[in-house]
Amino acid sequence: MEVVACTSVLGPGWEHAGVVTTTHARRDDLVPTGAVGRRGRPIWRRPWIFPLMVLTIGFVVYTVPPYLTLDPSRARLAPLPDNPVFFPLLVTHIFLGSIVLLTGCVQLWPWLRRTHRGAHRWSGRIYVAALLPAAVAVIIIAPLTRFGPNQQVANTTLGVLWLIFTILGYRAGRQRRFADHREWMIRSVALSFSIVANRVWTMICLVAFAPTALSGGPVDEAELAQAVGVASWVSWVVNLLIAEGWLVHTRRRRSRPVRSHRSRLSADAGS
């Protein structure tokens, strides 16, 4: 998973120099712009991008319509807290969050990044512009949710980290620290998609902690609050752990020596 392409610090023609070893475990900072495009994997070797897009579009189509009328009675999150700012901020978060998810898919698409740099940059700007107010909305409304401190602290922490990671990623990109930019934005996108994962984890936690909520029987509010609270934590913590595991894996892969095509031919001829 690669979020942003990096420019070369070695200049053209370095791929003919034999063996180049990175000292900072980040090959992206050493690959010239043209070489990235030539060495990019074909789309069929990244089969996850299209299912992710389909999943995201389906999630947005399912989630957004009840809020298009701006009628609180149609909200899926019912009953709503008795606070006049909650529903407007919730709608703001949902609308902007939908833009974040869609542009996040675009940001994760390596082919688009390599072949259409302008589209990658502009979609990234839209991602950041939509995410910042969406994260602020989460931070404000999270303490107002009805399932108690467990859910409230989980969502508040998520909103704060979401905001911080995105700002750090945008700042690194502006400073042309593209390897850092890539890592922070992968973390940001992982948190963005925690809302999608939350739907799955909520069902799992309801089965584990409040099965009567699914069977139609009497619901214990404490059990329901526990299920929702645990799902709120797990949905973003697991996503972030997966992202960190991927980053560790790619750092190790990028720290290996990068052999040029000429070097490989010479080695093959010698053998």
C-alpha cells in the first residue's frame, strides 16, 4: 500500500550505478520519478483496490441517504442526544466523512499516483480539506453520545488521532518529506476506514456482550453500552495495528539493496 510517490535525490541514471543501499530504510526517497512508473506493478497484482472502492461506494450509498433530508427523525443513530448541536455536527461529519472515504480510495491507488500525479495531489487536498472539519465534528459530538464513557473516550481519542495524523502527513508532504508523508497518511486512511470496520465489529460485540439486542428480546442497557464501547475501540485500534504492521513490513523491504537491471544481468552472466 503506497500513498504518495517520492522524488529522486540522486538524479537521472542512478539505476545504472550497480547496487544502491538505502541507509534510512526508505527506497521511495531514492527512486526517480520515471523509474517509479516503469517499475510499478500491473493493476492485476493489486487486486484489493477495486473491492475496496466497491465496498466504500456501497457503504456511502447505504449510510448517507437518511441524512439528505436533514430530518433528525430519519437518523440511523436514534435516539439522538438532547443537544441542539449534535445533529448538525453529525450530518456535517457524515457528509464530509463520505468524501474522505472516497478520496481515500483514490489516494491508495498506486496506478493513479504514478500516472496522474495531478489527480493524486488534488484528491489529497480534497481528502485533507474534508477530513479536518469532519475530525473536529467527531471531537465535539463524541462526549455527547449515549452509550457511556467507554464509547465517548474511544471516539474522542479516534478523532484526535485522526486529526493529528492527517496534519502531520500534510505537513510532511508540503516539506517534501515524502516517505514520512506516506506513513502518516496510511495511518490517517486506516483511521478513516474505522467507521466501515465498526459495522462489522459492532455485530461481533453484540453477539458477544448483548445477544438479546439481535434476537429481539429485552435489552440490558449496560450490556449494550459495553458492546458498543468495545466495538468503538476495536474498530480503529485494529485498523491502526494493521497499518503499523504494513509499515514495518515495507520498511524492511525497502531497506534491502536495490539492484539495477544491469547488475542483475551481470550476475546472471557470471553464474
